[in-house]
Amino acid sequence: MILDTMLNRSSHGSALCSEATYIVTLFPRYCLEDGQRTAKDGTRMSPPLETTKSCNRCGASIPGDSEYCEDCGTKLSETLIGPTPQRTRQETRLGSAATSDLSAKPRRLSSKTVVAVVVILSLITLALVVPWVPVVRSKVVQQELTYNYTYPSSEEVPKKELVFSSGKVSLDAFKSSAQSDSLWTSKGFLLEKGRTIQVRFESDSYALTIVSVKGGWQSDVYLSTSSRDRSFVVAETGELHVVLQNLDPRMGHTVSVELTAEWTEMQKTVEIVTQTATFDVTKYDVVYVSLIDLLLHPIQ
């Protein structure tokens, strides 16, 4: 009833307590439930703080308007130790919740979580230790290459062949009535044009014996000499004869003659040439290293 009367007197002087479910008057304005002060606009206001001070002798906390210490009876100075704030219910509730959280037992990890952590750590270890990162290294070396090639060529090849040999021939002394005994004629043999014929004549009396080479019975004489060694060139291809004659009328003599043909031929050959070339060759090697090696030894 008193509350209704006060509300009728001052309709603007009422507010709803934040903790209570009813309206209270505000002269002074305190919530009837929790005793906290409420402003005109309904906001909560902290209750008045009690002023305290401490004893200079024993350090006890006593009200600020006391002149003597309630514990030791010493007269107090007028120096105030700041007001002691009063904790609200909400602050008390928050502090209790924090204390309960700190005192709560730590949660145990599940087996699945432990297994997952172990697997992840194992994979990381393998990735760091196992060599799986490919690294390509290169180096330049000199390499020799041996190769062959051929090319056709021609060259003059000297040839030599014994075309005639008389052996030892005995010639009788020269007689005008019987010349056949002092004259010896060989069988014919073939010589090609352009051949050089080396004549080697052996006699026990060069001054009185003669060797002649004819191109036939009626042909010109290629050579007629008493010298030991002579030579001539065959003018025409044909049959030749060798004639040995003793001009000494007093006695017979023994002679011999050899004819050797010399010439050159153009011979075609295939020349094989061997060469060696030197090259700079770049070789590449691929090796696998671990991540740790790659980090400790960077690629240059």
C-alpha cells in the first residue's frame, strides 16, 4: 500500500530493478531484492562504498570515521586508505566460474586422436628423412670419337718382269766360211710397246762378242752392243729376237744375256683414312636426396 502511494506521488520517480520483477521508488532508489542502487533510467548503480583506513601501529582495517583503533586502541591519524570496493553478485559468480574451470580436470585425448597424431608425425619424419626428391647434376667431359672414311685413288705402280734369258751360250771362233757356228739366234718373244728393256750381257771377252736385239728378221735393230749393261725402249708391240755373235777368229767364247722389262701401271685403290675427333659432352646424372639433405646442402 505504501509502495502504491509513493508511485502515485511521483510517476516519473520510479524504475524497474534489473534483478527484481517489480518497480521500486527512487528516493533514494535501491532494489528491494539485492539492495543495489537503481538510476532514474533503470540502469544499475553501485551501492555507496564504505571508507576505511588502517591502523599505523597494528595495521588493522577500521572504519574511516573512527579516531581509535578497535584492536589496539591507538589513536589514529587522519590519513585514509582508499575505499574498499564491494564485489557484486555478478563478479562473484564470474570468479567462481573461473575457479571451477581451473580446478576442473584436464580432458583425456581419445585413441583416434593419438593415432592420427602419430601417423601425421610419422609421415612428416619419412618425408624429411627418406630420399625421394630428384636432383639432376650435370658435368662436361671430353670424349674422343674415332671414325673411318674411304675415297678412291690411283697411283703408278712400278712393274718388272724377266722376259728373256739365254743361259750360257758357247760361240765358236769366227770363220767366214762357217758363220753359223759363231752366231746364235734366240726364238722370238713378245714385248709390248713402251716397255723399257734392261739388257744384261755377260761375256769372257766383251771386245770380241756382240749382242743384238731385233724386231724380226727384217726389222730394225733395237740394240747392238758389247757393253755389260744397256737398255732400250720398245717402239712397237711385236716379236723380238736376240742375236749373239763371236767376232774373234782365233778362239771361241762363252756369253749369256738376260732381258728384263720394266714399266709402270696405274692402279686404282681405295684409301681408308682414320681420324679422331674430340667433343665436349654434357652428361646428366639423376640422384635422389632427402629434404634434410636438400636444406643442408642447397643445389649449386
